[in-house]
Amino acid sequence: MIKVLVADSHPIVQKGLESFFKPSTDLDVVGTVATTNGLFDYLTKSTPDLILLEMDIPEVNGITALRKLKKDYPEVRVLMYSAQPEDVYAVSTLRAGAHGYISKTSDLELLKEAIIKVATGNMFITNELAQRLAFDESTNKPRKYFRRLSTREVEVLKLLSAGKRNKQVAEELGLNEKTVSTYKARLMRKLNVDNMVDMLQQAKALELF
């Protein structure tokens, strides 16, 4: 029986997944947490086989939480679960150490398949995402910019787009303000803009956030 911890801030999602998987003989939802503090507190007491981790979980973002998980609990498999665009975030989360990525719009049976696949030592992305990532970037110009971004650059851009200032970004990501400024300059260059307003509008227009 695969022991699954659901890390998601939405009570309906938590209860829905518990209810859906309750009859399963393959996996068991052993706990639910709504924040990253709750997640790491849970892990001090019990270790699941797999964490279903929401990308936008409160307190620190999902990629930052993922990095800490990989450092402190390398034996735990992590499947990222998000409503954010697959072809933007999947690559970033896989680079950061996730074992798979699935959209919250996916069928529950596919989610079950993904959990089992990841928990048994494999990687998971959807066939559709695999096909999109294989396309020539010239056929999809908006997304090509984001595939150039590093995982850390995506984290910085996400926090800036949420209205956070350099100091807040630095504190959340464990960086200094000068480093955040450097990332901002790189983002502007890679997104082909020359000011913050245009950079954030670009991110919004391309449906990154």
C-alpha cells in the first residue's frame, strides 16, 4: 500500500482526494496538510512514500518547498500537482527534483496512475506535455521564452508577479537583495523587455501567472 500525503491548501481538494482514494487497495491517503509549515511538521513525525504537493501551497512556494524536501527527505517521492500551465512549471519542478507533474484539471484515474508510477520509482508527465515539449520552439513563440528560464528565475518571477518587493523575494528564497536584482536583470533580458512593468505584463500576457 502506497502511503500518500496530500499537501494542498484547499479543504475541498483534501477531502475529495481522501474520499476518492479511500476504496483503493493500491494507495492510502495517510494525511493532509495545508501549508509548508504543516508539511514539514508532519514529516518530523511520519514519513509517507509520496507527497502530492500543490505548486501554490502557502508560506513558501512549491519549488522552494521541493528543494527543502529533496535535501532533508531525499527518500520521499514528490509529485507536483498544480493548476498552473504544464509547459511552464513542469520543466522547472522536474529540474528542482520533482518526480512528476500533473495538472489539477486531470482525470482522477490519471492522477492515481501518476501516483503509482512515481511511487514505484518512475517519472511522470502527460503524453500531451511530452509532445508539446518536443515541438520546435519556433512554432510556439510565447512559451519559448519561459523554457529559457532557470528554475530559480521562474521562482523570482512568480514572486515578483505576486507583488513582492526585492527584500521579500530575497527572504523567501534565502537570497540577498543584490542577487534578486541580478535575477531581475536576467529576466528582463530573456523576456526581451527593459522595465519591470513590461516584464510583469509579459508574464501575465503569456499566462505564466
